[in-house]
Amino acid sequence: MELTLAHSPDADDAFMFAALSLGKIDTRGFTFRHVLADIETLNRAAREGIYDLSAISFHAYPYVARHYLLLSCGASVGDGYGPVVVTREEERETPSLVAVPGEWTTAYLALKLWSPKVQTVTLPFDRIGEAVKSGEVPAGLLIHEGQLTYAREGLRLVVDLGVWWQEKTGLPLPLGGNVLHRRHQEKASLLSSLLREAIAWSLAHREESLNYALSFARGLDRKEADRFVGMYVNSWTLDLGPKGKEAVRLLLEEGHRQGIIPHLPPLEWVE
């Protein structure tokens, strides 16, 4: 049975699913067709229920819950770090306008929780750093590799939203997760265990998985790619556990309380 597996073309997702891409584990009769797209494109597709399995931003889940169940494995969690707001070195005022990678991203939700009145403009995630450098926008919200490379690009940190969230709540910042279409509900436990096995293989065969992921590591050398992968593919990815799920619940409830998320459905997890 072929299933679509949609995820971003980034080093962390490539590392996470290396075992499936390289044929390293028994997939128990399933084959996976990888669909690569940036996270905001995946969030929009999930609203239409297009893919069987997909990475999404946790912020997007209330809008896609009618189609999907949350998997307890496959999450990317900022444990004391996360998306960063940056400006040019000469900018010292608190930014009133920030370029963001999409209004369904968890980074956007965290930004609005940090600064409810901030105005935003949406740009492709891989254009934001350059737009800040060139003066096109006064500030930008960086996700993915930009979290590691902004300083060498001459940009100044305003806030690390993962640090801010942890100081505020004592919890990590849950950024993205994987979801399974409800049409596969009868196979949910099997597919969840299969993905968990794939993630465990990648973590246990780090060098081989990193070799595969390097081709997706935009602008990072091997050491930086290894650091980036370690930030977002780790024990949280194997299993969010009670603390991780509590972080998701609190984040979405806070977004709902502040009027950013209009409707909050139950969080339905597959173990």
C-alpha cells in the first residue's frame, strides 16, 4: 500500500526519515512516496486533507483536525531554543513590523504571543534573512537553518522565542509534528510504530543518516548540520511524552485565549 509522506526539504526532516528513504527498515507492506514542500505549503495542504502522512506546524492543527490525528512521534521541539527574531545590527528599536514564514506556522503563533501588537508580512522562509539584510523589512522571524547562521550574516538577535517560551512556562516550545489522515485510523498504531522505528534507526545510525541529510542542509557545513539535526531530531522526536503533549496543549490554549486561534478542537493523539 502506497502512502504519501509529506515533509519539508530540510536537514532535520531528511535525517528523521532517512531509514525510509534509504530502505533501511521493514515497512510491513507499506511504501512511502515522499512529497517535499516548505512547512507553510504543507500547512495549507493539510487544511484540504491532501496527504496521508504530513509534517505540519502545531499551530495549524486546530485548522486540520477534521482530517488528521496527531502522532506522538516525529515532533520537532525547541528545548530552550527556537525561532528567532532578528534585525540589522544598526537597528535598536523594538521592531513593529516582522517578516514571517507563514501565518499557520508555530513560529508566527509564538511571535504573536510574545508581542501581540506586532505587524507582520509573509515572505518565503528562505528569503527572510536577506530581506532583513537589504532593508526590505526591519525585522524577520527565522526558522530552520537561519537560527544558526544569522550572526555571521550580520544580523542581531532581538528574541529567541524558544528561550522566551521556556522562561514563561517552564516548558519546551513544540514547533512541528506529524499527522495521519483519519482515513487510515484503523492502521494508526501500526503506522505510528513504523515511523518511530524509522526515527530510532536514524538516531542509532547517526553518521549514515547525517550523510543523507547533508544534501538538504542549506548553507550548513557538516558540523553545523549535525548541530541543527540534534536540535530537532532527538528524544522528543521519538516520543513527545506527557510533558511534550502538555506543551502543545498549553501553547494552543494560550493562542485561543488571546484570540489568535478562533476554535480549539480536542487534541487526538496516536501513540
